[in-house]
Amino acid sequence: MSEVPAVEVKDLVKDFRGSFRGRKVRAVRKVSLQIAPGEVYGLIGPNGSGKSTTMKALLGLLAPTSGACAIFGRNSLKVDSRRDVGFLPENPYFYKHLTAAETVRFFGKLCGMRGRKLRERVSELLKLVGLEEARDRRLKGFSKGMLQRIGLAQALVQEPRLLVLDEPTAGVDPAGSREIRDLILELKKRGITVFLCSHLLEQVQEVCDRVGIINQGVMVKEGVLEELISLENRTELVLENAGPDLRDQIRLLVEVTDGARMVSEGKARTTLERLFLEETRDRPANQKNLQDDE
Amino acid sequence: MSKSTAPSFLSPRRILVIAQSTVTHLIRMKVFYFLAPIAVLFVGLQFFDGLWYAGPDTTLVEQELRMHKNICLGTMMLFGCLFAVVSTALLIPGDVEDRTLYTILCKPVPRMDYLLGKLLGVVFVILVAMAVMDLLMVATLHLRVEAKLAEITELLIDRGLPEREIESVRAEVAAHGSTLNLQYGVLAHFLKAAVIVAVALLISTFSTSTLFTIAVSVMVWIIGEFQWIVRDGLFNDAEYGELPTTADRIVGTIVSVVFPDFRLFGAIADGASRAQTVIPSDVGQLCGLAGMYLGIYVVLSWFVFRDKEF
Ligand SMILES: Nc1ncnc2c1ncn2[C@@H]1O[C@H](COP(=O)(O)OP(=O)(O)O)[C@@H](O)[C@H]1O
Ligand SMILES: [Mg+2]
């Protein structure tokens, strides 16, 4: 791989000073990871396993105790490494006195954008995240899901090549998190590298090319998602309108085949999530959010 | 793909963006509403009309005008400095607490730019507030002086004083009205407030709570007002046959280096309200001193803030 990796974390160690007595807490222990441009990488692990700490070190909000982080080859401790990255923090919070459009514009200006280009970009992003109707409302009354979307819009404002998302769907209802997932897939299509973390596994499964599993600050497993979760010697088939005769035939066929075995059989189920999504589909998400606030 | 310009250290445009957002923030916190009671106070001063004028001796009139100026200047100073402390202490620890700072520093924003933007924003709001108060002071003072002059002239004509003498009395009274000199006093107070913003900025870079920042900043402000008295006491005991000890000298030097010394600021404002002529070189020295303090505190703030973790 001659290409410069989008993200490179090398032997990252981060200690936090605990109490006054100076007992150190090691939050991240020698984590290394690389993300190639265009890849979607998911870091999963339980609460307190060091996901946010790793991301903050990557963005230069924390200085590593040892090891180093780089974004497109630029050291994270240097300001210019932040030119090509958008960050959505965990539970983002913005100035309550600004409107949605003003918030995105503010961050655009910080990135050196201005004029018509910025105005167009703001409208485009608000449309992308589904906040057009709320564009001139102050963030004071925004719901969690709306803040999350504003966070995504500000992260994307300067068209960064890398997006770092800390628990992007935490606290968002299933319809909202489905939209966020679709958005991530859309961004992936456009060639944007995404580094996200979550403790909700199904969500990672749907969007990530590669995942790393982190526990107590240690990277315990890393690899291509397909390889990590597929059971090589098993096949699943789902049938529709199959009568008892057909099922008997199949069972028979399996029995006479050498080495093959029927592991399970039963009614296919929808997931609770899919059910929820179907039942709530007619209500557009932002309208629902607006109603929440009133 | 990124079209943004390279983030240079100290980009004036980015500093202005942060300053502007700070100003918007303060305006939307409705800080300018504080000007309403102040306006009422300034206008209300008119009604404390001295009925004290008695003769060609203008001392009483001068005292009355000086009271007016003292109250106005004092209000401006108090408002400016308190505003400096409170707004800086609300804004920066607030940003840290709300984690709004995360998102700002994750954009290509050097930390120095953030600090300077905040400083500039707060100082700008103080400038506007002071300008409004200044205007009110000048207007009310003008009305008052005009009323006094009319009163005095009438009285003196009644007494049959020669015109030349009346003129000189009028000129004396007018000198205690709104003059350029008075504006130096306003400048001194504004610069003091600006220095206090920088002090509060420095404190808020290492404190995490608004209350702590306010308490310590007010303490530094008070020490700044009075440290010269203490130092005078330490160093000039010689008159009483007691030489300052080395320890005294060391303490005095440390205090004067660490804390701002507002003696000159107060002296110039006082001179202005007494209608003494302010010497331009003093004003130059005042500006230099304020600039030096601002520079020192901003650089110190940056040293603390540079390696801060969030
Ligand atoms: N600023 C901090 N000071 C002290 N300890 C911290 C700090 N930030 C995180 N930690 C500790 O580091 C560990 C990892 O935290 P974090 O990275 O936030 O976990 P995650 O995001 O995976 O839930 C936790 O045990 C947490 O208590
Ligand atoms: Mg976390």
C-alpha cells in the first residue's frame, strides 16, 4: 500500500491522572490501527474501553502518553492535520443561541470558507441531514437526534476527506439512526473515509468494511468484517410460501447428502428494529422531531 | 479536495470569526440591557441639582459637576471591569463545560486564535457599552453645564459684574464640563477593563469553573487597584528610619510583576474628572502599560491553553 493512510494510530498509549494522589489510569494500551482512504472502519467496544480517548488523540484534543497519531500523514498534534477531518463528538453540544444555519456557517467560517460558496454549502448540508425546515430555529429546542445531525453537518462543512464519528447513533431513535447509516453509506460512495465507533454492534455491521474490537484499552481483534463474522461452513436459506411437502423434501435431501446437517429450522422473523421502522415509516423524521419539541 | 486555506498561526480572519461569534453570543445573552438602568442613573443625576451657587466663587459649582463626572466615570469603570470578569468567566469555562470547544478546536483553529478571538469579542462589547455610557455622560453633563452657565450669568449680571469678569467665570465653569480631558479618563477605564479581560482569560484557561474564575479575577483586580499603596508602605518607610528588608523588596517585586498595577489608570481618570490637564506623555505611558499587560496575560494564557487536554 503506497498510498498514505487516512488514519494511522501507532502504539497509542494514554494515561489519565486519576485522583489527586496521582494514581494513573491507563485508558488506551498500545493501540495501533490503520485506515485506508475510502474505507469505513468501525471501532467497537463496551463503555469505557477507550474508543473516545483514541478518537480524541487522533484529533489532537489529547496528547498521547506515548505513540503517535496521524491524519493523511500529518501529525495529529499539528493544527494543519485538522484541515481534512470532520469530527462528530459523543453527545455533541453547540451554542444554543445560534440557529441551525448559523451553526453550520460558523464552522464553515472557521475553516476559512465564506461568501456564496459557504451559503450554498450550508443549504446543501442542511438538506443532506434533513434539517431544512429547522434551519432558522435556534438550537435551544433541538432534540438529541437533531443535534446529532447538526453535528454531522458541521463535521462535513469543509468537505473533509475523513469523517470521525463518536457514537453517531447514540440516543437517536431507530428511524434516525437508519438515516444516519444511510448517510454514512452515501458518503462512502463519494469516497469519504469514515472512522466510527459504537457499542451497538448491528449498526457497525451494516456499514463497516473493517472493524476493530477494543476492550479495556486493548485492541483484541481486528479485520475485515465479512471474515470476522461469516461461518465458513454454514449456509442460510429463507423460503416463502413453502408447504410441508417441500420442507420434507429438503430435509430428506439433506439427510442423504454426506456430511451435511440441518442445524435449525423455523419461521423467519423480522427484527424488532425492522418492524419498528416499517410501522413508523409514514412519519417523516424531522417532522417527528419538531413535534417532540413543541 | 479541501479548498480551505492553510491554517497559519494568527489568522486575522479566523480571529475575527471567533470575535464576531463571541459578540453575537453576548448580545443574545442580552447584556446590553444592563445599559438601561445606567442610563436612568445618568439622567437621574440631573435632578440632584445643587441649589448651592452663591457668588462669583465657582467652587461649589465645580464640586457639583465633579460629582456628576465622578459618578459617571465610576459607573463606567465598575460596569466595564465587572462585565469584563463576568463575561470572560462565563464564556470560556462555559465552552469547555459544554464541550463546544471540542468542535471548534477540531477545525483547523490554532488555540491562540481562539483565545484572541474571545478576548477581542469581549473587549469590543465593552468598547460599545463604554461608548454608549460616554455619550450619555457627555450629553447629561452638557445639559447641566448649560443650565449652570445660564444661572450663573444671570446672577452675575444682576450683581452688575463687568462682562470680562463674567466671561472668565464662565470659562472656569465650562472647563469642568465635558472636555477632551474627560475622554482620557474614559480611555483609562476602558483600558483597565481590557486588561481585566486578559486577566480573566488567563485564569479561565486553568480553572474549570465560572465561579472560581470570577472570584480570582476580582481578587486580582482589587490587588491591582491597591498594590501601589502597599508597595509605597514597604519601600518608603525610610522616612521613619526603617529601611525595607530584602524580604519586603522581594515580595514587592513579585507582587508588581504578577499582578497588574492600576495606579496610573486611576490617576489619569482622577485627573480627568478634576479637570486637570492630562499630559499626553502620561496617556502614552498608559497605553503602553495596558498593551504590555495585555501582551503578558495573553502569552501566559496561551502557554497554559496550548497543552490543555479536553
Ligand atoms: N479526562 C479523563 N480523565 C480521567 N479518566 C478518563 C478521562 N477520559 C476518559 N477517562 C477514562 O478512560 C477510559 C476510557 O474512556 P473512553 O475513551 O471515554 O471510553 P469509551 O469511549 O470507549 O466509552 C475510561 O475508564 C474513562 O474513565
Ligand atoms: Mg465514548
